[in-house]
Amino acid sequence: MPVANTTVRQVWKMIDDTGAPLTGKASPGDVALLLKRDTGSGTGAAPEAVTWTELGAGFYEIAFTPQAGGLYTLFLDELVGLARDWWFVYEVFAAGAVFLPAFSNAFCAETDVERWTQLTFDSGSKPTTNEVAALAQARASEMRGILVAQGWTISPTSVASGSIEQDMLREANAIAAAADAYLIKFVDVEPGQTQKAEALLNEYERRLEKLIAYAEKIAGGASFIRSPMTAGEVTLKDELSVTDAGLAVGITMDQDF
């Protein structure tokens, strides 16, 4: 579904009357391309530039970047070879008019959700990859809202790679998205399967509680963490700062030997 300010790409193959691919063809010399736009009040030549790029083996990529919403029609006229005429129609939506979820807006990846569901998602599955991305993104927003209430601000782009926070956020996000995916897949055809979703949601709640407890300890400014070891009274101070999630907290460990 094309959206304004995002590039539209179309592949075309040129062949001769024997079916052999035609290479080295250029536009406008060998192929004429014309882009029209219907705004609802009239149709005219679209101002956007159209590019023609050879991919190899007779394949070519046609591309343009619509600057506004509306109905675009791309006319193609081969001037050599089979001399075919064709047209492509694109309904382009205004930027922001269509929800375009992405795993980059979540703390987990599609493979993480598949690991917790033991299902594989693609464009033809139920739910589809895009729908699972929407579930993961929505749960990530929910988690961020809960953590903000605890005074801990973090986002998928700010969480430090390989950090404690990243691992905790990824698993909680994936589990919640997995529960939602199970509900979508089985709620109509096999209600009994929703018990798995319930179990996943319970696990998500436990993970979220642990995450909140961790956030409160770190973001709350606590600098004293008691060691489980007991026996004498020796205090060890670790001068390294904790930089996960953009926080610098000096940790003092009180260890008894």
C-alpha cells in the first residue's frame, strides 16, 4: 500500500519475439514512461520524476516517489522488442494516513515472537508478519507507558545493546506479542488454544513485575545493594557506573564474609 514520500517500485521484463531477454535498454530511448495523477478534481501529468534502472537478465526497475496522496497511473510504452503498452495503477495514501507498524518500534524481533509461539509468520499467515509487528509495537508502547509511570524512560532506539534492560524488555515484549498472536489465530477456530495465550499473558505479567522492580531499584536512585553472602562485614565499592538505559548509578555492594 503506497504512502506519500515513500518510493514506489515496479519491475518490468523486456523480451523479444522469441522470449529472449532484452538487455541494455534505456528510457526514454527504448521505453517511454508517463506518470499521471488523479487528485479527485482532475487528472494531469504528475510532477514526480520516474527512473528506469536495469537489474539484469532483461529485468528493469521503474521507481518514483509520490509527493502526495491520490490515484497515480504509470503508463509504459515499449518502443522496441514486442512494443507492448501497459499501465500500473497505485492508490497512494497521504503520509500518516496509514498505520505502518514495524519491529523497529518494538523491543523484540519477529523471531522472538515465533520462538514463544512456535509459529511461523509471513504475508499469508494468520496473523500476518505486519499484524504481528503491530502487536509487538502496541505492547512495547504499553510497556514504555508503565515504565514512565515508574520514572524510567526508555525506547527501542535508546536501550543499550547487550544490556540487562534489553534482555528483559525483549523477552517481556515478545511474550506479550506472542499471547496476542495466539488469540488472533485461534479465538474463532479453536477456543481451547487461547489457554496458551492466557499462560503467556500470566508470564508477561510476571516478567513485567520483575522489570518494574528492576527499574525502581535503578531509576529510584538506590546505590546500595545487599549481597546474599553473609559472615564478617566488608564493604566493597564498585567505581564503575551502570550505563544501561542511559543511567549512571554507582553501586555499593555490602558483602559479609
